[in-house]
Amino acid sequence: MPKYVYKAKTEEGEKISGQMQAMDENDLHLKLRQENKYLISAKRAEEVQRIHKIKAKYLSEFCRQIGTLSASGVSLVRALNIIAQDESNKKNEKTAYENILRQVRQGKALSEAMEDQDEAFPELLINMVRSAETAGNLDETSMRMADYYDKQFRMHSKISNATLYPKILSFVIVVVVIFMLGYILPQFQDLFAQMEELPLPTKILFAMSDGVKEHWLMLLILLAILVPLLMFVAHIPKVRLQLDQMKLHTPIFGKLLKIVYTARFARTISSLYASGIPIVQALQIARKTIGNTYIDSQFDEAVAKIRTGGNLSDALDAIDGFTKKLTSAVRVGEETGSLDSMLNSIADSMEFESNMAIDKMVATLEPVLIVVMAIIVGFIMVSVLMPIYGSYDAISNSGY
């Protein structure tokens, strides 16, 4: 009897997933009904191929093709067929597009087909497409989302490129320290061994050098264990919450990070609200795109305020992590009845400030790393030169 991987709904409307053996889909449907569950979709376990999250670059291309082809009068099935057959598609994207095409041909809505593709498509895009299907403006919404993900991709690329030099410099610092401790300093060991007393910095330095030289294998093993362990600890929800809170309150960088987080939220909420998605639902979706769990954790209280009749501006003003410029713009939009245009305006403004903030962070980080490298190398040089100059002084004094 084959095993099926299924998605279903409970009587309370909660979406669930699981696996169950059944003769066919009808048999699976009957078995789930006995458990008061309603089958949404099902696949044979051997046919399931895990689809990974699609990157912003490819989401932008997907949305732009859907928007362009739909605006030209091409049917959705034919548009999806054209997209799925594109030779430039990666294996992950190709699998997702082919699955969507097959499900849409079977009568499913595009948003539902996208939702069935594991974590391939973000919740934001799925909800935007669902809203567009209801409003009948799939072409406009798709083009808007193409621009959104294109900006997201450019922002990510900018951050990656901007942090490349600091990453290289950090690697160079580590290599230089290991090289000097493991190779250069041992060359002076015989010379310094003849001296009666060494300065404290020199003793510390040679102790570190001996440790690296004698226990290098153990240090490598320790490093191989420590790095994954720290990464695991950093992803524990409570620890990550504390780390994300600390990020927002670090000198210089905290203020700049607030601008970046505000820009992400502003663009997302602007796109959702312009597509007619209710503000409470829009907030629930937008909170997941910020990238900071501490800010995300404060949205439950903000949503509760809005549900009880509070203003969006007051709810956002209570969130620690956004700039006051956002709440001021939202308040003006509420007072003038032009919240959609104000959200779009503040999103554009915050994206510009976000770009400036990233440049400033990198400009600040580079000299800090150079200073750190100078301090490390300077300490090594001073530790080596101190006993040498001390021996010269001793020789000079003995001559008299």
C-alpha cells in the first residue's frame, strides 16, 4: 500500500501536514474524514522532491514574466509553460515551476499551487497573488512584486559586496597572527632563551606561540567544534532574541540597523496595503520579512492594539526597533486619508537611507578592523623588540 504525503485542514481551519498509507487519494480522503480532517493536497511519498527557498533574484524574474505575459493577454497556463521551459532555470526553480504548471492545469488557483511548493515561495508573495486573483489585477501585482524582489536582491548584493573587504581583512588578521605565532616567533626562541629575564608581554607572546606550535591539531579540532556550536546556540530562540535586541542597542551600528529594518518593513507593508490586503493581515506578513526576532516579538501587542480600534501609527510607535520617521509618516497618512501614498513615499525614503546606512556601516567597520590588526601586530613587535633593546642597554651599561 503506497504512502502519501498530504496537506489537510482541521475542523477549526488549522492547516496540517503528515504522511499516511492509503490505496489511492480517495481512500486517503476517507481516512482523513474519519479523523475530522479535510484533504487539501496529496502526493505519493516517492514523488515528493523537497524544493528549497527560491532566491529573491529568481522570484523577481518569475513575477516579471508573469506580469509581462499576463498584461499581453497570454493565458496563465501558457505563461507558466513558457516560464517552466526556460533553459536558464536552475533545477530547484524548474521543479517548482513545473509543479505549479501541473496543478494550475488541474484547476488550482496560482496562489494555492505556489503554497503547495514547500518553502519555495514566501508567504508575502503567496498572499499578494491571492489578493490579485480576487481583485483581477494579477499583471499589476506581479510587476509590483517583481520590483520589490529586485530591490531586495540588489540590497542583499550590496550588503554582500560591501562586507567582502571586511571579511577578507578579518581572515588576513587571523592568518597573520597564526603565521607569526607559529613560524616567525620560534626563530627568536633560541636568542631569548639565553636571557635571564624576559618582559611580561614577551612571556605571554611566547606562551601563546608554544601553545600554537605544540597543540595546533587540538586547536583546529576545538575550532571545528566551537564554530558550529556557537552557530547552533545563536539560533536557539531565546538566545537569538537577546542577540537581536543587543544589535539594536550597539553604539553606531544599532542606529544604522534600525534604518535597514525600517526600510524592509516599510516596503513590505506598502506593497501589501496597496494590494488591498487588510492592515492586520498585512502586519502579520510584514513582520516576518524584517529579519529581527526582537522586533517581530513586539508585533503581537501592536496587532492587538489595532484590533481594538487603535491607530497604526500608535501601534508602530510602541515598537522598539523602528525609526520615528516611519511612525510620523504613517500618522500624517492617517490624518490626511492618504495612508497608501504615504507608505509608498516613506518606503522610497527609507530605502535611500538604508543604502546610506549600509555604506556608513562598512566605512566604519573597515578602519576598526585595520586598527585591530595594527594593535595585534604592534603588540607582537613590541614584545619582540623589548628584550632586544633591553639586552643592548645591558651590554652598554656593562661597558662602563
